[in-house]
Amino acid sequence: MTDTSVADAARRARSAANTLATATRADKDRALLAMADALVDGTPEVLAGNEADVAAARAAGTAAALVDRLSLNPDRIAGMADGLRQTAALADPVGEVVRGSTLPGGLELRQIRVPFGVVGIIYEARPNVTADAAGLCLKSGNAVLLRGSSSAAQSNAAIVAILRSAVSSAGLPADAVQLLDASSRDSVKELMRARGLVDVLIPRGGASLIKSVVEDSTVPVIETGVGNCHVYVDAAADLDMALSILLNAKTSRPSVCNAAESVLVHESVAEAFLAKALPALRDAGVTVHGSPEVVAAGGACGVPVAAATEADYAAEYLSLDLSAAVVPSLSAAVEHIRRYGTGHSEAIVTGSLAAARSFVSTVDAAAVLVNASTRFVDGGEFGFGAEIGISTQKLHARGPMGLPELTSTKYVVTGDGHVR
Amino acid sequence: MTDTSVADAARRARSAANTLATATRADKDRALLAMADALVDGTPEVLAGNEADVAAARAAGTAAALVDRLSLNPDRIAGMADGLRQTAALADPVGEVVRGSTLPGGLELRQIRVPFGVVGIIYEARPNVTADAAGLCLKSGNAVLLRGSSSAAQSNAAIVAILRSAVSSAGLPADAVQLLDASSRDSVKELMRARGLVDVLIPRGGASLIKSVVEDSTVPVIETGVGNCHVYVDAAADLDMALSILLNAKTSRPSVCNAAESVLVHESVAEAFLAKALPALRDAGVTVHGSPEVVAAGGACGVPVAAATEADYAAEYLSLDLSAAVVPSLSAAVEHIRRYGTGHSEAIVTGSLAAARSFVSTVDAAAVLVNASTRFVDGGEFGFGAEIGISTQKLHARGPMGLPELTSTKYVVTGDGHVR
């Protein structure tokens, strides 16, 4: 991208979107496969751009974990290409008839899925999001304005140049995929004020990025997720199952939003469960921040437990830390979740059907799990084939978002001269 | 309502919403029927409040049409009660399974409809919206914060007092229905900044109200509709059908958003169509603002046509005015609609299947009609039974919004100890 304004880019995107809206699935899949092949063929160019970004990040003293997320290699590029091929294999959401009927006077009514039009995505370091988001938007018939981070600017520029050329070679408009200038905050501000030019904005990244977009954007936003996820061990839980689910939810990938950050234990099973769980959590490298009962249980089994503060109960640690509390009832667990949860994913472990029904109906979250790890809340696990993010808002989409969530709908009404 | 802050009202609404979320359809219908009966019984109180509002409006020199919209009588109150009874008769959207499957590992996945929680509605003069919105929100399991106009403050206060008492007598929390202070702009501002306390805001009213809410709210908004709706008379149109549809769309109720504001005529039928249409429109009291070709056609048949300006093509007249242009092709008609349309309802009149397919797929609007009047775009006509407004945004809901559009969803995942 050149230094033209966001509005100009959005206008070019609108023109491309008008073409994409009527592109067939065959057209779009051909472009996706061309994008995948071109990315693999263009590996040297992408790596050259990425090396410049990585060198700059190292020179700036960036933390090793962030440098790792930024770094590409031939395998990671091949993974991006595979993602595009998988997106090509998914059903086209556009044109799906969501509902339909014949009205009493004979009018035929159909509600069909249509693309949004122009989608803006604001995201942080990882360059693989560039290819993923471009592929999902193209498949759903949307033109995309990508605003990545300045730390990945050279990588993203190389990837987008390759993708645009491939889209064009497949007969679709190159402006279906555009990269915005990441060197200043102005492009983010312009995107957020581009109401009418951009149909929806999706911020992906840390809590502060998401908060600022949500608060300042006049373009409709889909908020993606902060996850302070709980596992509630009910009075009627199988305690071995509860421990297995807790360990999986906490430790299988602590840095992701569907990892558990807190465990709540019914008082009637607290002693027995904590006597098993605290040593197992310690052995898995987990630091527990507990209520007084949990601290006492730690003392009883020789596992040190830190005293939990309000901040602990509210924390999305994204690390091997876990808050823990003993609750007198299921409804007290639900109250705790209402107070501290972020509406992402909440699990109960129980053998009681009544407890499961009560938890499912009273916990207000994108996903509620019964006897399963919170880690399953993921577009891939849900069978969506791809995921543009996990929405924690209630409007439009809630939970993992696949291709259908990147569409709007249109009513089509057909008659033969009907008047009211 | 007292002068407590919006935040306090929203917290009470949240508590009520938690109860409503698990209320059965029977509970909710009982409350709706009690609300209907109580409104009829409370007719004297409502009329007393309304008389005060009407007197104040007259004293302030309010236009007669607005005073009429504000005025209630026993028939109008009975109509509000009937609306509540009709809402009771509709299916409960809460609990509907939107999709579901068994995942490869045996997890059962269901996506179910749940209430938003707390809905804010900002609306202008008509007091009947108070009862309609309260009924639709209650049926969909939402607590509602109603912010009506100060000109209807006494009417709304009387209606809400009656509704709250009826809700309470039916065993549901009175705070499911709350009226906010309409005497200052502060309650609107507070509502718009109540992110986290209010789940969605729906502004209903004039374009400037909607624009200010959309631009300033941090709470997610569903934008309701400005309608600059077009009727396109294609080269392959039955011209008698086209005239019948145009007259219906323009004149059956000019003040509503689904009324036509513009007619586009393919040049190959322009002379024949305009020679019929211009006299018929004149006889129906319509003033036409036309392109030079239309002005010339008016001259040829002795009907005066004003020269259309850019402002005419962009206008939502809501009156017996109509802009008119001759276009060289269907795609030129689509371009005109892209430029001036508001994405509400757009109609084509044609006998050509190819033309109909092209128009339907390339016009981007909440509703596209083939050989039918734009006036059919309405929740009642679509069989939704009730309507909270017509959305012209693409996020969440587009077109007429019924009960399902007042809900979000929740994923429920059930396993027997599943871990990833």
C-alpha cells in the first residue's frame, strides 16, 4: 500500500466488494488456491521482509516470546498456505437461504446470506493473521482492509503484495485485499471513523487495543475476546474427571483466551478435590491464588497457595496462574462468574442433570460447557473449519466466528404485481 | 421512575433480566396478558397523563400532525393492549436451537437463543411505542430501559406505572420495565455510555436522533431505518403493473420509511411509462422532481415536473414528493441506487428473469423486491407478528426485526470428561 488515505482505500475496497459479491464459489476458490501457491512460491520474499522486521524487533529489545510470534520460517509460510487451501474447501456462506416462506398473499419471501462488503481488521504482531483474514474475507465475499502492527510491516507488505497479485491473476480485483499504513496511529483512527465506507471492524489483539476500538469506533465493531474462564467443580462432580478437565483447561495452552483462569469448588467436595488437585497443579507448574479455604487446604497437603485478591479473581492471567475459591452452592458459583467472568467460556463438572441444567441456563457466556474443557471453544474444534476470532459481545455473533459470521443477510421478496 | 441515575436503573434491570432469562413462556405470557388487561383498566389514568402532554404540546405551538401522533384515546389504548396480546401469542424465541451437531470426539454442540439481557430504547413522541417495546422485550426475556421523549413524559409515566404493576402481579420483577427521566439529555448520554450495563441500544425516530446515537454510543447499537427507497421500471416491465406498484409504494402511506421516494425508468420504456405515470401521479397529489428527460415528458403530457437536484435524489421526503430519473440500463439504475439509496428497500418491476436476478444480486439493501411494492417490507407483512423497528445496518439484524432479532445466542457443549 502507498500512503493514500484510508478513505481512498475503502472506496477501492467497495468497488472490489461489488465484484466479489457476485463472484461464484468457483471464482473465489480459484483465487484462494492461487493465493496459497503464490505464498509458497514467494517464500524468499516473505522471509526477507520478515527478517527485516525481526532484526528491528531485536534491535528494539523486544521480548523473546514476541519475537517468536513475529518470526516466520518456510514451515510457517506453508501453514499459512494450507490455511488458505482449507478455506477454499469450506462451503460458500453467500447465497445460503437462512429462512423463507410464502406469505398469505402469495409473495415469496427469502432471507439470504450476503457479504458485509468492506471489513476492516486491526491486529497485532502475528503475520499469519494477514493470510488467514484475507482468505476468510475473500471466501465470504468481502473486501478487507488489513491494519497490522508496525512491528510486522515488512512481513505484511510482502505477504499482501503476493496475495494481491494472486487474486488478480485469478480474475478477481486485487483491491479485495489491501494493507493499510501501519506506521502511524492515524490509519486506525481513520478506520474507526469510516462509517459508511467500512461495514464492520474486527479488532484482534490485547485488551487495550480492543477497548480503544470498541469505545472510539463509529463503524460497527465485533469485539473479540478476553477470556477469564472458570471451571466449577460441583457437589456431584466426578473428582477425577474434574481434575483432568481443570488440568487440560489450565495447562494445555495457557496463553490463549479459552484457557481456564479460575477454579470454583463446591464446599462439600472441596477438601477431597483440593487434596488431589493442589499437588497435581503444582506438579504441572501452576501457581494457585486461593481463597482462605484453599490456602488452608494447601497447608494441609504441603502445597503453598498464595492468598487471592480481587485482582486475582478478575485476572486473565494467560500464564500458569490460577485463582481458586470454595463456594457454598452452585448459585454462589454462578454469582462469582457473573461478577468476575468476561462472558467467554464457563465450564461445570457434575454428574447431576439438575445442576447442569441450572448452570447452563443461568450462566451468561458465549459458551457454557458441561463435563468438557473450556479449550474446546474454538472454531476449528466446533467444526467451522476456520475462525476469524471469538466474539464476546452479544450483537451479531457470539463465540467462535466462522464464515457465516462474516456475512449479513438480505430479504428478497418476489411477487407478480403485489401492492398493499 | 425517580431521578436515580441510568446506571442504577441498569443495575436493577440486570437483576430483573437474570430472572427473566429463565422465565418460562407461560410466565411471560401471563405477564403480557396482565399488562394488556391493566392498560385497558387504567385507561382513565393514561388519558389524564396524555391530556397533560397534549395541552403542553398545544401551548408550545407544536404542529397539528405531531400533536395527533402524541394523542391517545380509548381506541388507541385498546390497540396497545391488543398488541400485547398478540405478542403473547407469538412463539418464545428463547431456547430455540439455532444449530447443533455431535462433534467428531462425541461432544454435543448446540447453539441456542438467549436474551440479550438489558435493552435500551430511545424513541420519539408516540406513546404506543412504550407498550410495544415493553411487550416485545419482555417476551424475548430482556429487561428494557425506555427513554421516551419529554413531550410524552406524562403519558409514558402513566403507561409504565400500569405495566410495572401488572408485571409484578404476574410474578415477574417490575424492574423488567423501567422508564428513564426524559426531562434532560443526560439520560440519553448516560445510556449511550453504559457499556457493560446495557447490552444493546435501539434508537427509533428521526434521522438526527439515530445519527447521534450511532456516532456517540459505546453500547452496541442497532440502527433503524432511514428509507430512500426506489422503484426501478425495467425495459421488460409490464407498465400497468409498474404504475400500480409505484402508486402504492409512493402514496399508500407517504410518511413511513418503506414508502418509495424515487422512480427510475429504463430509457426504452420511459416515454410510454411517463406518459401514463405522470398524469396518474399528479391525480394522486404527487409532486415529481425529475431529470431533464422527465421534465420533457411532463411537458409533452401537460404535467408540470420540477427539475431534480442532487438533494432530491438523496431525499427521504416522507411526503407526496417523488424524484424521477431516466436511466440507460439496469446497471445504471443499480449505480444510482448505490449512490443515493439508504440500503432500506429497493424494487424492480420486470418480466425478465435475467433482469430480476441481476437486480437482486447487485443491489445492496435490507430488502430487494421483484414485482412488489416496497410497502411490504414490514414485520407484520413478513409474518413476524410484531416489529421493534427496521434495521438498515448489516450487523446482527437487517430489515424488519421481530422477536428473534431481540436475542443473542449461547453455545452449549456437553461431554463426559472431554479434554483436548
